[in-house]
Amino acid sequence: MNQWQRRLDYWRRRYDITDVVVWLFGLTILAVALYGVVRSLQTTTYDAKRWAQFVVYGVSQGGVYALIALGYTLVYGILFMINFAHGEIFMFGAFGALFTALALDKAEYWNQHPVASLLIVLVVAMVTSSAVAVLVERVAYRPLRKAPRLVPLITAIGASFTLQYTARSFFGSGLRAFPELDMLKGSVNVLGLEIGKSHALTIVVSLLMMAGLYWYVQNTKTGKAMRAVAENKDVAALMGIDVDQIIVRTFILGASMAGVAGVLYSLIFFQVKFFMGFVPGIKAFTAAVLGGIGNIPGAMLGGYFLGIFESLGPALILEGLGIPAPSQLKDVIAFTMLVMVLIFRPTGILGEAVAEKRA
Amino acid sequence: MAPILVARHVTKRFGGLVAVNDLDFEIEEHAIASVIGPNGAGKTTFFNCITGFYVPEEGTITFEGKEIQGLRPDKITSMGIARTYQNIRLFAKMSAIENVMVGMHPRLSLHWWDAVVHTPAFVRQERRVLRRAWELLDYIGLADWANHQANSLPYGAQRRLEIARALASEPKLLLLDEPTAGMNPQETAEMIEFIRKLRDDWDLTILLIEHDMKVVMTISEKITVLDFGTKIAEGKPEDIQRNPRVIEAYLGRGAASGLPTAQAADSAA
Amino acid sequence: MQATTWRSTIKAGLLTGVIALYVALTGMVLSLSKRPVVDKLSLGHVVYMLVFVVMGYLTARRSSWRTTRPALVPVQGLVVGGIGAALLALLPVFGQQVDLSWIFVTTKPNLYKFLLFNQESMAVGVAYLVLTGAALGGIAALLPILPEVLHQGLLYGAGFTLLLGVLSDLAQRTVLKVVLKPLFAYKGLKPSGALILFVVLSVLFGLRHWWLQRQRERSTMEVILGERPAWARGVQQGLLLGFLLILPVWLLNKDAYLNSVVNLVNLYIIMGLGLNIVVGFAGLLDLGYVAFFAIGAYTVALMTSTGDLGHGYTFWQALPLAVILALVAGVVLGIPVLRMRGDYLAIVTLGFGEIIRILANSDWLKPFMGGALGVLDIPKPALGNLVLKEEYQLYYLILAGIFITWFIATRLYHSRVGRAWQALREDEDVAEAMGIHLVTTKLLAFGFGAAFSGLSGAIFAAKVGSVYPHTFNLIISINVLSLIIVGGIGSLPGVVVGALALVGLPELLREFSEYRMLFYGIALITMMLVKPEGFWPKKLNVYSRPQDDTGPATP
């Protein structure tokens, strides 16, 4: 048998009608999307500059997603569970930043020393997020580490709602305005492209944070211990690694990234509310899956990919299909993409075949 | 007698690691055979290839004349291959008798609408299921435990229940993955007897993975030795005991001098 | 159990304080203070005082001094409550100096006043608070060292007295008002009434405990496992059915409000029965369950509405289609996602639920589905000339829905499919190795869950008379999930218990609705940590030998 025959034979044996239905389903969506793209490009009224701006916006949004996605991926890599409450950890970071910024603003420090202020706010956000993450780990996850899979998943959902509505009760149900920063008003010109300063800042900071994280995981002792624990908890424990300690540090690391994301998000939108963690949380999870969950560069790549795709999507795909007010359907694009990835490449872009979990 | 299961050139890789390498294997109908080898030799991987959990990259596995490699596990079970697990995997929160009833799944045909309406055929089938489940529990001596949660059973009973669950699917070939692991000598001896009785009572072919050399040597009619995924020896227990390559694989290089005995092999396990 | 020390007691006290502070900061205390329970004691008081009571009680129950030095146990409770209250007192003391309200919106002067019992002098107020905390902690700590009968009797007696007090205005709308009238004030219990209820209920619960205890000692394993005689079960079921049939017109007096709450609970029961198949039987975590509810509701809305968007069909024509469409949606969504691992499933279904809501809300589909303005003018179902327009009439329609879904769920559970679902839940790989086709089995669970939800949604649309996209948000999915977990995963009576506790109670206590989600979140975590099997756990099925089984046990 040649290779193709063998492959065909393999498919025939392994898959049945439901798989074919799924692929047809996915292919239909793909075809519709492609048709939309072609139509959009034929009829578009946007010039190249506008498209480029969509991309820039997507990159900055994607940086935020990527930072949050890292938290999902880090925890998943080590505990093989989805930390559903991670979106809320991001939200608490933003609230930490908000209150610090408000205090600094009141003391008239905020606009006089913007760089120092931003640094302070970043640190406070990271600490707040980490504190919440450690609390959640301690109360809701650690006691259930050996329980059946469904159990920690349910507590994670419970933790997510508890945090969300705690924030609602504590900080109010309305929007809270984040104090504006004069330094970030206006835009900078990069290669003939006008980029809003807050977007530029977001892009730079997220890149720096991710580079730092990557270095940390690859080179420090804790990073190495993390990878050891991810590989095999029992063996790592035998090698003298305090597994609980490493898990806590992983949560802190992921939460710090989420805290930074919270600050950047607030600087783009200038508002903070209790509900803000939900949608970015799911999107970031999508990004993590997109890149291959458990894979750190994958989460970054997935974040940017999702950000750009989502920013371009409504204009590029939906307008061509003649859908009015396409930006309302932005979230639909992201979720559809998640389903498509899971249909065609469940391991994600960079994911290696997640070791078969079989017997 | 004709071989019931034939494997030819079976190879299974994980990334760069070759877990099973170009393995040829066959087992006669109504035989009891064993696959042995040091840890990580690829025994369980081979089992998983037979039962459809893994798809071998190369080679064919033929069961009763039909190629089965790559079929989904549930199809293979319906064809008549059942297995147990090295670390017992019962449906923990279900009762003992329910575990056995689940085992009958591939032999039942009626659909959910029969269940909702309680058609006469459904009522008959359920009565048959229940009767047979009790028979099986009687057979393995666990009738008293029928309504207890599976994970509350004593260890040895759980092992036997797993076998009963496998028997419920009316297999022709039964794969047992270390059936005596964790048992004391008394229990082990009983298990050996039980396996023989199984084969005779149910007209089965039995393939074992086993670590305990005493068990392997007493029970097997044929032994296949794997090391690093490759078959290094095959034959009757007496031949295997004398085979220098086997001793080397188990005890390391240099140990092959001197006459090996069953005891030596045993202590190696 | 760790050995009890004063240090661990103080730790428990600090934890008590943190919890009390948390409760105060959420604003629960003030917003519930308008509902009197007994005389001037409001639900707001009860909420934070319960923290001291519960913590004192738990400390005492876990105390190793209970057997060795029982006299010290109430002192422990005293300390725990006292420290807790002292920590709580820090909030008004500190908060009156520094304005915190720009962070915590609830920290207003009236909260401080309330916590300090409206005392002019702060010192007196703080003293009151600390003494109350200590007293409550100490009294609660007495319970576990009392004889079991007293312990259980007093515990349940106090609990149910409080519950009746909280629900007093509702209890007075039912037919029970004749009996209860003398005990109640306009709102809440009279002090004398509370005392009488407490004594009576305590005695009753004490007797019940004593009786159960005796039963347990007498009966052997066989009696517990053996079934009750058929006639006894028949009588029991007959009584239950009779009660359910006369409930809205007799006990609830045809009261529109109470019956509408009961109807809502019952709609949630239908949904719960469906999700129970998916999560409880088959172990698949579906967080987008609301989508099928929405599909059912929108189908009925669009088909029957007399408004611009409607097509003028009757409810009975729309109902089957609503169920079928929900089922089809379940299968269509199920096919791609059911091949995934459990935790992916949760997120994808979550996303799907959102997609349905966003689509219903979008301008794109507005010409067909009404966008954010929803679909109005949905007529009530009619049986011949009888239009089911009153809540107590709709009750019977919904009850019929419960019977049907309950029947189907039970029948399926006791069949090949039901066993396959459970096997799947326990161990997917082994289930597959037992010859179970994973995808079809999962699809079946998903389809039934979706169909039940569609049924519930269809009746919901007719009951409410209008549907809006924002009704169908994630919160409903979480509601249903929480209720089956609190009731007991996989247990059908558990669904009822969960729906009563998590839908009925918050619906009756309208002041509480703001904290509903918080409550669900905490309930999910606590249940998983403390009582993962739920309040009405699933019982193991008991199989007896078929009677005609005479042949020898041979293969």
C-alpha cells in the first residue's frame, strides 16, 4: 500500500458519520467566511491605512488577550484544569489599579509623575491579582486536587461567580471611570501610521512582560521546577521540589500577567466594572486553546492571532455577507473560531499531540 | 488449532520513542499465553493496540480473519475482545451488578424509545440482563456484594469483578493486564486456578501481561518476551527460563552465566 | 482531627471576623434590614449574627475538648464569637474616621449606625456588638455538648422558626394564615409567637430524631435494602399526587404571586431534570444550557405571537416544534463539541449560549426576532374554550411537563442507555472499551437535555407573554447547574430540593435577589468542598434476583 491508500484506510477505520458531519459543518462555515472575505474586499470602502489601523488595534487587544491567556496556559500546564476564575483575577487587578490611580489622582501625583504612577499602579495590580489567585487556589482548588475532574471544574465556576459578584457588592454595579492620563492622549506616528499612545504602550508593555515571563520560566530555578512539576508531580516531589509551593508560584505568575493586562485594558477603555473579566476571560481561553493549551509561546501567538482576527473580522468577513452592524457580532466570531479550532486542530497551532491520555 | 489473533509487524511510536517495534505475535484458540518483559517494554502498549486505544503506525492485527488495527475500541469489543486493567478501573460509583450490566452493552440491541415505552421486547431483555448479571456474580462468588458500590469491594473482589464485567461482553479473547498484581501468595494461587477455570468454562482464549514469574511459568502455554518494544524470545515456559537473552534483559548483562532457575527469574520480577 | 488549642480557637475567631467583615462589606446587612424576622430583629441582623452562630457551632463540633473538657467548649464559642464581633466592630470604628466609600460603595454612615445598634456613643455600640457576638458564639457552642436529641431538636427548631419568620408575609397569604395569624405581627413573628414556634418545632424535631435513631438501631441491613410493600408506596404516591393537584387552589389560595413563584420553580425543575441527564447521568458539563431554553421560548414566541413578528399558530402547534428545534440544536452543537474533553466542553457550550443571546440581540436578525425589543403579545395556551391565563391554571400545564420529563428520565436511567451514561461519567476510556459508542451516547444525553430545556422555555414564553434576549443570559445556566449540584448530582428528587432552595427562596425574598449570584457561587464551592453528594443524594439502585431464576449458576 502506498502512503495515501494507507491513510485512507486509516480514516475509514477510525472515523464514522459524525466525524464527516463535523467536517462538513466546519467546511461550510469556512466557505461562508471565505465568500464573505472576497465580497468584502470587492466592495470595501476602507483604504489601506484603515485596514492597517484595524491590525494595530488588534495587536494591542491581542496583547491583552495574550497576557491573560498565559495564566490559563500556565495553570493548565501544571494542574490540567481550566482556571475558570482567571478572568475575575484579571478584573480584580483592574480594580486594584483603579483605586491606586484614583488615590494618586487625588494626591495630584498621577499626571505630574505619569511614569512613576504607572509603575506603582502596575505593581499594585499584580499584587492584587496574585493575592486573589492565591486565595482561590488555597480555598477552592487545593483541597480538591485529587477529586474527579468534574469537581474542581465546578468549584472553578463557583469561584468565578463568587469573585465577580463580590466585586459587584463591594465596588458597586456601575461603571467606574479610570482617571485619564494626559501622557497617553494623542497618538504617535510609526512608519506613517497613526497609533494611539495607549495602544502603543499596551503593545510595548505586553511584549516586555511576555519576554520576561518566557525568560523566567526557561532560566530560573523556579521556572525549571515548574516545568518539572508539569511533567510529573510525583517525581518532582521525590526530587525535593515542594509541589504545593510551585503551584502557588505558578498561580502568582499567571495572576501577575493578568494584573498587568488589567492595567492595560483600563488604559485603553478608561473604565472598570465587575463584569469586565468575563468576556476577555473566555476570549483569552480561546487564545490559549488556539495556540495549544499548556504551551507558553502558543498562548502569546494565539492571543495576537485572536486579537487581529477579531478586529478585522467584522469588516473583513461579515460586511461582505451583508450583515448590518457587524461589530455587534464580534464575540460570535471569536467563539466560532474556538469551535473551528477544536474541530480541525484540537491541539492548537503550536500544541504537540497532547500525549494520548489513554489507558 | 488455528490462531485466533495474529499480529504482523506491529509498530507503535510516541514521538521519537518506539514503544512497540515490528512485533510479530500470534495466539492459538483456547490457549493461555503471556507477554512479559521489564517495565516499559511495551506490553501494555501492545494491549492498547489490540483493543484499539492506540493505532499502530505500521503492521496489521487480525482477529478471526478480520483486520482490526485502527478500529475504534467499542467496535473491537463488539467483535469479541475484552480486557481488564493493570490498575483496576471499575465504574467506581456504580454497584457491582451495574458494572456487570454495563459489560453486556455490546450484546444488547434495543434503543431508548423501547426503554421509554417499556416495549415487551425491552422488558424481556432487561430481565435477561438481570438474570445474566446475577449468574456472572454467582460465578465469581460476589453475589453477596451485588448491590454494593464497586469501590467499596475488597481488592481481590474488585479484580474478579473486573473479569466478570469483561466476561459479560461475551468475548472470545480475554486480555488480562497483571491480574495478580498486589495479591498475596494465597490469592495469587487462587487467581491462577480461576484463570484456568475461566478458559475451560467459557471456552476462552486468554492473553496475560504478568510480572509475577511464578504465575507466568505455571499458567502459560506460550510466553512472549518483550524488551524495548522488540520481541526477544518466544516459546514454552521451560525454554524461556533457559534463554540467555531473557535473563540478560531481566538481570542485566553478565548475569547470564550460571544456570538460571525459576527462582532466579522469579526474584527478578 | 487536630488537637484543640487556644491558638486554634483564636484563629477560628479571626476567620469569623473576616467572614463577618465580608458579609458587612457586601452590603447584605443593610439591604436585608428592611425585612423583620422577629419583632425588631431584621434579616439584616440575622445575616451577620448567623456568622457568629455558625462559627461558634462549627468550632464546638470540631473541638476535641468535646469529650475531654466539655465545660471549656462554650467558652471556646464565646471566644470565637467575641473575637469575630470585635473584628467586625473595627469597620465602624475605623470607617467613621476615614472615608472608605470611594472603594467600598457600601460603607456608608447608616451601615455603621446599624452595626452599632443605633447607639449614640461608639463605645457602647461596640460593647453591644462584641457582647452579642460572644453570647451568640457561646450559645451555639452549647449545642454539640448537649445530648443528641436536644442538639438536633434545638438546631432544626431554631432554623425553621427563623425561616418562617423570614417568610412571614408569604405564609400569611396561604391557607395556613388561619393557624399562624396569632403568631405573626404585620411583618415578621411576634416575640411570643417566635417562642411558641421555637418550642413546638424543637420538640417535634427532637422527637423525629429520637424516632429515626430508634429505627436505625432496630433495622438490619436487609430492612434498609428491602423495598417497602407496594401498597405503602402506592398510598404515599397517591397522597403526593393529591397534594400536588390541590396545591395552587387550596394551600396557595389561587394567590397570583405565590403561584407564579411556584410555576417558576417548576419550570426550573423541568430544566433541572434535563441538565441532570447531561451533567448528573452522563457527566458532561454543559454551561450553555440556556441556549436551548431560549430556542424553545423564541419558537413559541415567534409562532404564536399576535404581534408583528408572530405567525398566528396556537401554542399546541408550536410546542412540539419548540421541543424538536431545541433537540436538533442540541444534536447539532453536540456533534462537534462532544468529541472534546470535558473541560473544553464547558467553555464551548458557554460560548454557544452567548452566541445565541448575541444573535437574538443583533440588528441582523432583528427583522425576524425583534432584536433587543424582544417578542411581545404571546397568547396564553388554551384548552378548547378554557384559556390558561391565571398562574394557578398554568400550574397544571407545567406540572404535566414535570411528570412527562420525570417519567422519561427515570425510564432512561434504568435502561441500557442510562447505564452507558453512568459508565461514561465514571471513566470514558473504559466505557469505550466496554463497547459503548461515545459520541452517540453523549449525543443522546445532550439531545434529551436540550429537549427538556426547550419544553421549559416554550412554556415560559407562554407564561410570561413576552421574550427578550437579555432574559437568556448565562445566569440561567448557572442557576440550573447550581440547583442540581445543591440537590445532589444525578438525583431526581435532588432537582426538586435544589429548585426550591435556589429558585424558590431567592424569588420569595426579593431583597435578596441582588446577592443571588454571589450565593450561587459560594454554594457551588461549599457544596463541592463539604457535601459533594448534595442534600438529597442519589441512592444506589437495588437489584433483586429475578423471581423465575431457578437454573444453576453456569455460564
